[in-house]
Amino acid sequence: MIGFRRLFVIVVCWTRRMMVQCEDSVIRCSRRHRLKIVNVLHPFSAVVLLSVIGFLFVYDVVYVVPHILDTSGCWYWLTCLLGGFIIFNILGNWWLSFKTNTTVDSLPVERQTPAEGEAHLWHFCIACDRLVPPRSWHCRLCQGCMLKRDHHCTISGSCIGHKNQRYFICFLFHLCFGCGLALVFNGIYAWQTESLMTADPILLFSKLSAYSEDVNIDWKYTISTIFKLNMFLLVIALFMFGLQILMVHRNSTCYTIFDRSYDLGWRRNFEGVLGRRLLWTLLSPTIKSPLPNDGTQWIVKQQV
């Protein structure tokens, strides 16, 4: 008995030591090859996301919707137009969130240094070796300081900050809208074809004999799997969108999540991200909506 306990303790200690060594190795590797990993991870994440979105769009418009709606009726064509509108906004906002430069270097030259009387509000960035505006923080992956940095997004391949947070939020909104609409049609189609729970492992193996007599079991399994993939994507998008709305409502960021010193009320908070036209920006990423400031001057809550 004593020998077994001793052996058990040795195994546990050895396992723990190996896990610590593996963790240290992963951390060292990520620090050493950070940029190489990012250069691979960013395109891979974007390709996977856009492939899934494109697949769901084609699958629903070409196959699912024609089985539910009459292709000669107006509802079918309105659904197709709505799908095209959503895809346009998803891709447009995603591209602009990547393309928009939100670094301190994107400011006019005269605003890259503090104005008279503002130097005490700026802070020094060791990596950039310069003074940067309040709420600006350095990103080691983008190798620059971002205006009102919220977080680094793997999907967009850039930091989300003052100038492109609007596009990221609109991207998530239309992603949720599109996934929700697709989930409704996929759910109806899965119910009509009696394949809603076909991909459930417990149900599949418990009724394997009954399913084996169905000649359409493979197609039903595919329909059910796509439905669950759609549901999973919707949950992830809703979580990210809800987190962003919470940050905007508090006028905080994911980088300083508990800081509410810039909370000026929900309307002014949303105007500081979406711009003067607020919800009109949800109609198209091409709509111009000027921001109330350039990202260097921020009103503190106590000053209101």
C-alpha cells in the first residue's frame, strides 16, 4: 500500500513538472516567434470565418430557402436581397475594420505631440519611445500604439480602437443578424426533413438500427450538423457583440474593462464610437459618420 502511494505521488509530481515545462516552452516559443505565429493565425482565422459565412449563405439561398419559400414569389426574392444586404455589410465592415489605421501615427503631424497644457495627460510608451495620448496603449503584435485601444482582433488581423471600433461592432451586428436569420431557415428545414436531432451522438447510437433503414440518413446527418454549426457561430457572435455593446455603454475598453471614468451617458458614449449618425451606420459601412474627437482628447466623467 505504501509503495502504491509513493508511486502515485511520483507520477503526479512528474506529470506536474512536465506540464510546467511544456507551458514554459510554449510561452517562450510564442514570445520568440510571436510575429510568425500571428502571420499564420490571422489569415487562417479570417479564411475559416469567411468560408463558413460564405458556405452558410450559399447553402441557405441556393438550397434551403427554395425548399421553404416559393421561388416565384416575392418573399423568396426579398429574402435573397436581405441576405445580400447582410453579406455586403459583413464583408464591408470586416474589411474596413482591418484597413482603417487607428494608430497614433494616423493622426496629423501636429496632433502626434501634446498641445500646450496637455503634456501631463499623455503618458510615455517605452516601446515607441514617445509620448502617446490618454487611453492609447501599445500592441506588441501590431508594433504600435493604438488610439483608445480596445483589443487585438485575430479575425480582422488588427487592433480594434478609436477609428475602427464602429466597423467591428457593425460587423458583429450583421454577423448576429445573418446567423440568426440562417438559423431560422435551417431549423425549419431540419424540422421538415425530420433531421433536427440526427447529429446528436446519443440519439444516433441509440437508434442506429432505425437510422440504418433510412436511405437519406447521410443527408439528414449533414443537415443537422450544419444547423448545429450555425447555432454555435450565432452564440459566439452574440457573446462578442454583447461584450462590445457593454464596453461602449460604459465607455470602457476590453483593455481597461473596469475603468468607467469616461462614462458620459449612453448616447454620448455610443456617439463616441459610432459617430454623429449613430445607428445609421448599420445600413452601410460606406456611410460617413464623423467621430466627436480625434482620439487624443477625452472628457473625464468628473468634468461633466
